Amino acid sequence: MKKVLVLEDETSIRSFVVINLRRSGYEPIEAATGAEALEQKKQNPDIKVALLDIMLPDIDGFEVCRQLRASDPKLGIIMLSARTQEMDKVTGLMTGADDYVTKPFSPAELLARVDALYRRVGGDEELATGELVQGPFRLNTHNRTLEKNGDRIKLTQVEYSIMKLFMDNPGKALSREDILNAVWGRNYFGELKIVDVNIRRLRIKIEDDSTNPTYITTVWGYGYKWGI
């Protein structure tokens, strides 16, 4: 069964999400507080995707996201919130979330996001075999890991997908739309901004100096390019 953690303190919203997930073949694991969500993840280590509300009665969803991400780099995380400010979206993504859905949302939109993220974390696909080696980087496409100069770099599954896209296309300028379609899917409902935030997060992990990137360079007014 495909387990999805649902952290939402409002019972009516949580029930709405849970019903729609069950109808689509998922097994929702419910939590009403941040502490409960962290405990549910410990008890259900096979959870592959988590839906996290931001406003909670104990700790906020950003902190839950940080702790979940630290304990499981491969977990898919979607933030749920009524907040619409740009900074809240950026904060959620920079703390380790893969996506952001603003309330109110339709069942079709939420399930499309969950389906796409579940596929990316490897829930429904066979793993490829082999490695991509470029400069100091070694991307293992069997276990979906990245090393730089022999040292493991922890990536989320979205970050892994972006790295693989870049390493499959060395020296090629990729537009933000190219990256969005390849990583999030052509049916993605969200904004192009999610590409920029994930690139920023990835640069912090792989660049010698993220303020002066040399591996992922910006193609102004267009997108990004990978070069060694």
C-alpha cells in the first residue's frame, strides 16, 4: 500500500484529504500535531510522501519539514497552507519541501501533485542502473545518490531529478519551463518560482561557493546550464 502522511490540525480538511487519497489507492497516515506526525513517521518508515500543514498547535510545519527531511532525505514533502505570501513559499521550499499547495485546493490538483511526487521518489518505477560521472561528481542512478570528490551529498528526490537532468544535458541551456516539465511533469499546477528555489537549494549543496556558482550557471532571462 502506498502510504502518505497527512499532517493537518483541522479535522474537516484532514478528512477531506484522507477520503480523496483513499479513493485514489493511497493509505493515509493521519496526524493532528507536529509531534504526532514525527512519531507516525518513525512508526511507518515506509511512508514515501508527506503532506504538511504549516499552522499547527505545537510546532509549525516548517520545523516538522526540517526534521523529516533530516531523518529521510528521500521523503517527498508537500506543504499545505492558506498563506499566499511569496516568502512563506520560499521558506517551505528552502526547509526541504518539494512542493507547495495553497488552500483552498481541489482534489484533482492535490492528487496530481501527490501522484507526480510519488513517482519521483521511486514508488512506482523501476530504478535504472549505471552511473554518470562528470568532473568531481558521480551520480549513481541505481541508488539515486550523488557524490562530490567521493563525499556523499544528501539530496531530496527533486534535487536528484534536477541533477540527473543537468548531467544528462551537459553544456545545454535549459529553460525554466524545460526543467519544470521534466522534473515536476507537464500537468504541474504550480509556479516557475519552484524551479529557482530548488536550484538555489541545490547550489548550496554542490557548489564550492553558492554565491558564485560554477557548476549550475544562470542563463539570464532563460534558465540554467550545467557545465564542468
